[in-house]
Amino acid sequence: MAQMTRRLWVRATLIGALGIFAAILAAVVERYIPWDMPGSVGADAVDGILSIIASSMLAVTTFSLSIMVSAYGSATNNVTPRATKLLIEDRLTQTVLSTFIGSFLFGIVGLIVLRTGAYGERGRVVLFIVTIAVIALVVISLLRWIDHLTRLGRVGETTDRVEEATRKALEIRLRQPYLGGLPFRDAAAQGPQSSFAVTTGRIGYIQHVDMPALARFCEAHDRDLYVNAVPGTFVYPHTPLVWVADGEIEDEDAVLGRLRDAFSIGDERSFDQDPRFGLAVMSEIGSRALSPATNDPGTAIDVIGRNTRLLSLWSSGSRDDGDYEPGYPRVHVPPLDTEDLFEDAFMLMARDGAGLIEVQLRIQKALSALAHMGDDAFKAAALKQAGLAFDRAQAALVMDADRERLSGFAQENSASAQTSRSPLPQRSE
């Protein structure tokens, strides 16, 4: 449902229907007005204004759609195709375009009803007042749209959107580290003992897990569930979505159908419950910037800083299960692997920027800072990525001076980390 409300046609339909309703309401409401309107409005005056609204809004809508398509193409070519989904779901863009479409429909329907003679004298006054309100709404929308167009599709603006979406996903996961369930740390291919697996007949990515639906199943059948396919998992027809504890159940087909419906499967990953996807998209932006065709190390360095902020947010979250109160205590969910988060955030840029000293220095600085944060697993993950990035750089850097500079920097950070009891790995040239 949340993904449905983010589509442009939903909002355009609602506001378009509101425009039609406003035009028809002016013809109906006059019979319920007990007083005379001060003054009168001629049919020709209202007709001219409605004609201007109808013709201009159609042109503005068509122009705006072409601008949107160009912005999406620019983001696809200069940023990453995975980020265009956030542009398509932009609320301001959808609201402005829906306002234009609603104003166009208001003008068309108002002209039709006006020329049928359905408006009386008071009805024309009401229509005129509503028309003035629509014009004011269109002007405000145009001003917001002009300001928005200066940033739409730009690399910095798109990267901001990806960072914000990833931040929201991380904050939600920090509040609910196991999607509201209990931790399932020992997930094996066969699942828990005396359990059977619920598989899917589809191939795709898990986009969303309906935890309340799984909790209702647990209460109805007095069984525990062990989730295997968390959001972001690529599943096959034989991949277990969830394991049901304590053997078989009655009316198996109907029950399995309800369990399968709790897992939303799509062709692409979603940002909502999948923080790893956001970090991977951020890393893709930095990797695209390091390609020979783009050659923009500055954007990669900017992305490294953004990923550092995001992972520092993850490090500040509590990992103490004793302080965690699950909302669905009979649903067991695997936790996010911190090492996977670091790999999603830094591996691509460390590989593609292995031969650029400025990128490698920034990666080492970022990972050195992160190695001083979080728990032991968080520090170990940072140290591992720092070591891998160092090895790639030593193999790819051409100049001895760059290799020596990076080695000296690593040794300096190692000494600093040892002081704080978080030593970085020392590498030989």
C-alpha cells in the first residue's frame, strides 16, 4: 500500500477528481445558498478564464513531463539507474504535476458545464471564486516547481535523496533491529529442528516483510516462525521464505498462501526495509564517478563521507538485546551483518579507485575514524575493509611516492588506533 501511494498516477487521479468535483459543485451548491451574492459575474468572463486555464495547464503539464523524463535520464547516466526510483517517487514533483492536471480538468469540466447553462447567477459567482482559488494554487505550484527544477536530476541532489532514504532505513532498523521480532542468529540451510520451509514460486528480490501478518499467523496457529528471506534477499523457487516450527499444519495450502503473501517480491530492491541497498546505491554513485568516462574523484570522495556518516549512525545504535523489546516475540529474524554493510559501502570505490591516491587516502581516513566507533564487530569490519583497500591500492598505485605516502598514513593511523585500543593492520610494501 505504501508503494502504491508513491506512484504519480494515484496522486494525479485524486487531485484530478478533486478538480472535477469542484467544477460540478459550483453548479449544485447555488441552490443551497440562502442569500444573494453581492454582484454578478457574466458567463463570458468565467468562460474566458476557464479557457485560459485549460489551454495553459495542458501545455505546462506536457512541458513538465518532458523535463521529468530528461531529469530521469540524466540521473541514470550520471548517477545510477537505481537512484531514479527516488526521483520518480518525489512528492513535490508528483504534487505539482497533479495540481496542473487537476487544474486542467477543472477548466475543461467547468467550460462544459458552463456552456450547458447549468450555472445560475449565484453558481457563476461560486465558480468564479473557485477559479480564483485555482489560479492562486497554480501560481504557488509554478513557483515551487521552478525552484525544484534547478536541482532535479543533479548529482548532488540525487545523492542527497539516496542518503536520506538510507538514513531512514537505518533508523528504522535501529529501532527494530530484527524488524520487530526476536533475533535468529543461527539460521541454517535446513532451519530449526522439527520445522518445514515455506518456499515461493517466484524469482526476485524481497522488498517488504509484513511482520504483523506473520505475528497473526503465530497467534492463530500457536507456532513460532523463523524468517530466512529478509528484505534485499534474492530468492528462487526453492529458497525458503520462512520456516514454521513444530512440523506440519492442517489446511496447508491456504496457510502457506497466507505466509507467502506476507513477503512482497519484486524485480528490484526497495529502500524501505533494506539499508544495505541504500549503501550499495551510494557506493554505485561513487563507482560511476570513478569510471574513465566520468572521471570525477570529487564525487567519490563526497560519497565516502556520506557513507561514513551513515555507518557512524549504525555504530551509535544499541546492540544490547537485553534493552530490546520485540513487538512480535514469536517471529525470529536474522540480524543485519555489519561486515556486509561495510562491504556494500566501500568495496566498489576501493576497487575502482585503487589507483587514485586521493580516493585511497579518504577511504583510509574514513575507515580509521569508523574503527574507533561501535562494538567489536563494527571495529573488525572497518579494519577488514581498510586492509582490503590498502592491498588494492598497493597493487594499483603506479608511483612509489604514492605508495609510500599511503603506507605512512596507514602506520600513523595504526599508532593512533593502538592508543585507543583499536589497532589498524600494518602492511608491508
